[in-house]
Amino acid sequence: MGWLVSEEKLNRSTQSNDAIVRSLAAGTIGNLRLMAQYEAITYKVNFDSAGGSAIDPISFTTENSVAKLPEPARIGYRFLGWYDGETKVTELPKGTIGDKTLTAKWEKIKTIEVIEDILKEENQKNRKEQDYTEDSWKNYQEAKKAAEDLLKEVNPDPLKTEQVLAKLQAAIKGLTLKDATAPTPVGTTNIPVSKKVYPTAQAKQYPRTNMITTVWPGFIGTGLVAAVIALVKKNKK
């Protein structure tokens, strides 16, 4: 701030500005005791949450310390801390100088990542309620909603996350198609009906020439045998 005159002079001063000596006028005589007066410089810390919730800057001086830094939040991630480059910063001790920018580091929660992948896959399948039994569809919808709600939470409880994942996987596995549970009527069997087409019988056709060579010789042979028998009987008489 500048130099101050001695405390004695300051007490006799009628105006506070009289206490600050900015220059010595020509002709000034006598000893003068001056005291240095300082004002702490204010520095600022900016926070880059790297995808997390916004954190307002904070101010500090060399005369004070920041024992605890604010924590951001990010859905599906675990906050690892603030970093100045590669150095983790947990506090700003007294005597720290200079403006700073701290960057958040995160770790993806693996269980959350699995739930996200499952929900993405299920949404792509576009399942229809009318295709499944009422109970299995109800369990599926409840488990799916619980998983979707969990993804909206900030820093969800690890145990709860595991339970939600297990319930979702069980509900998907338990989905039952209606056709698979339809009872078979009494006295019937599920015999598959063959769709094979068999050829129809065709009338056998004979050429006209065959009628002469095969049919008429038969009649001629029969008549000849009858004539021979009649001749034998006549000779016996």
C-alpha cells in the first residue's frame, strides 16, 4: 500500500490520508519514522470439472489456506480428485501464491458401464408387451426402470448398483413368450403337418400297335385250344 508515518503522528492526524506518505516535500526537515504497509494479493483458483458439475472459482491469499476443496459430481463416474498437471491437489496451504486451474479426474464405474450397455442393447431389440406373459413383462419393466433411475443418481451406492444389475439380468432371462406357455388341448398331439406334395397317379397308355400284337394273339390261342379238345372228344366216340 505504501509508507505510513509513525503511530504517534497517525494518532494526531485528522484525516486517514495524512498517515500515508507518498512523497517528501521540498524543505522537509527532521527525522521521520515510516512504517511499511502491505496488502495481501488475492489469487484465484479455477476448476475444470471435465464433464462433471460446475464448480465456482474460489479466491485465496498467502495469508489464508483452503483446507478442503469442493467436489464435483458426474453420473456414472467416481471422483478421483483435483489435479494440477500430474500432481494431485487436496488443499491450498498458507503461503500458496499464483492463480491456478485444477482439473478433475474421473473413473468410470464398471457396473454402471455394464448397465448402460444392457439398456442400450434392450432398447435396440424393441420388445413388445403383447409378446410376453404378464408377470415376466411386469418384472422386466420394473427392473429396467430401476436401472434407468440408477443412472440418474450421482455417485450411486456400489451395493445398490450391484443389486440393480443382478435384478435387470434376471428379469431379461425370465422373459417368457406367450406362445411358449400355451397349453396343448387334451387328446391332441403336436404332430407337424407335412407339406410335401406327392405326384398323382397317371393312367397307363398303350400304343395302338400293342393292341394287335398282345391282345389278339391271346384270343386266337384260346380258340385253338378249344378246337383241339373238341376233336379229341369226337375221336373217342
